[in-house]
Amino acid sequence: MDVSSRVLSELASREAALDAQIEAARAQAQATVEAAEAEAAGILREAEARVKALQTEHEQTLGAEVQQIRAQASASAQEQAQATRARAEAKLGQAVDTIMRAVLP
């Protein structure tokens, strides 16, 4: 019985050691999972901040382009209006000359 008791005691001791190793591995795995989740959350926050910054940058760029297009369109319209006025004034002058020649001998 003495040998049997020692063998059983040794087996119980090994089982306890294995249980402790398993528990330590579980705790380490849990810590690794928590660290990975925290890192993933950080990466997600950084990505969301980057997306927000890119959206803001895009909106600013788009706004600047819209202003530039409006300014160009306004300048073009003013140029066309001035050219139309100049043509109208020239035609008015020609009409006055034609009337004056027709009226005056």
C-alpha cells in the first residue's frame, strides 16, 4: 500500500500541476484576447478619425472647387455681357449712322 499511496499521491500532484498550467494558459489566452481587442478598438478609432479627416478635407476641397467654378463662370458671364454690350453699341452706332444718312441729304 505504501507504493500505491505514493503513486496516487504523485499522480494527484501531477494532475494539480497540470490543472495549474491549464489555468495559467487560459489566463494568458484571455489576456492576449483582451489585448488584441483593445488594439483592434484602437485601430478602429484611428481609422474612423482618418475617415473623418479625409471627409473634411474632401468637403473643403470640393467647396474650394465650387467657388473657383462659380468665380470662373461669373467672370465668363461678365466678359460675354461686356462683349454683347460692345456689339450692341456698335450696331446702335451703325443704325444711327444709317438713319442719319437716310434722313439727311
